[in-house]
Amino acid sequence: MKQNQECLHETYVWEVPVRVTHWVNVLSIATLSVTGIFIGSPVTLGLTASAYVMGWIRFIHFVAGYLFAISVVSRIYWSFVSNRYAGWREFVPFLSAEGRRNMWRMFAYYTFMSRKVPHPIGHNALAGATYLLVFLLYLVMILTGFTLYSEHAPHGPLHALLGWMFAHFSNQGIRQTHHLIMWFLIGFAIHHIYSAWLMDVKERGGVISSIFGGYKPVQGRE
């Protein structure tokens, strides 16, 4: 055991932009979910939907929406200039034979078909592919959210940019899509926390602490 510990060294995996956008996304999604539920159904939170309360709720929702959009776009940009652990290739492992094998190894472990714990330095391949889907949901969430927001100024630049959505989808359809994706993201967040905790325990690789400090203990051969 002592010999294994001596072979470990700290590897800088998650750069500052990755960690910042991660936590901005966390706070934004939490804020957007709570305020969004209230906007959709004020009685849900047991509050009176007075003009003052709803005005502040909507303001907080819109500010969080802008922060979320900026964070997501920043993270997408960073995937093209980051280190190899957070680059765009990590999100499309299915494009290579090795990536597909790694996805299968992780799937086999998650579904109890294998007891061998994979030890990737960055994202495991299955998680990387899942994050691609999550980011696509982020983009749909941003698109539908700003489309609904543009209704307050039908002659404004935002409506001119996104008004075409109303020519293809009803207001209620856009609103329903926005609402359903919120629940998908909440479900993903629950699974994400559980799986991060699980792999931190099984890998003993500092998965959770690394998203705070950026470093993970890695075997010397890596």
C-alpha cells in the first residue's frame, strides 16, 4: 500500500474555466429550477403571486438565464482550447474504437456485469458521451428560454432573432419543452452527484475534490 501511494502524483486535470463554468451551471440551474417552478405555478411554493413577488422572481430567473447561457457558451469554447481532459474529443468517445471499448467497460461496471473499476484521469468515456447529450439539452433550454423571453418585446432584436420559433411551434409547446427539460436536468443532477460519489469511493481518485481544486492523484506511469 505504501509503495502504491509513493507512485501517485498530482495531475492538473480541471482547469479554472472548467471549474468555474461547472459551478456557475450548478448555481444557475438550481436558481432557474426554483424560480421556474414558481413562475409556472405560483401556488407550488405557497407564495402569493403579487406583482412585486412575481416581478422579482422573473428578474432573478432572467439574470440566472443570462449567466447560464454565458457559462455554457464559454464551456463550449473552452472545449476547443483546453487540455486533453476537458477537450471536445472527450464528449465523442464513440467516434473511435478505443472510446467505444471504454464506454462498454464503464457500462459493464455500472450494470454490475464487471467488477473491474475503470480508472480514467478525466471523464470516463460513458460520462463524456452523456455530457454531450446534456449540453445539447442545455442549448435547447437556452433557445426555448430566450424565445419565450423575447415575447415581452415583439419588435425587439431578440424577437427578430428567435421569432421564427413561433412559426414552427406553439407557445405552449415551447413552454412545455422548456419545462420538461428542467426535470430531465434535475434527474441528471441527482445521478451525477451519486455517480461522482460512487467513483470517488471506488477509484479513490479524488473525483469530487478535483472539481474544487483541479488536481487528481494519478499513478506515476500516467
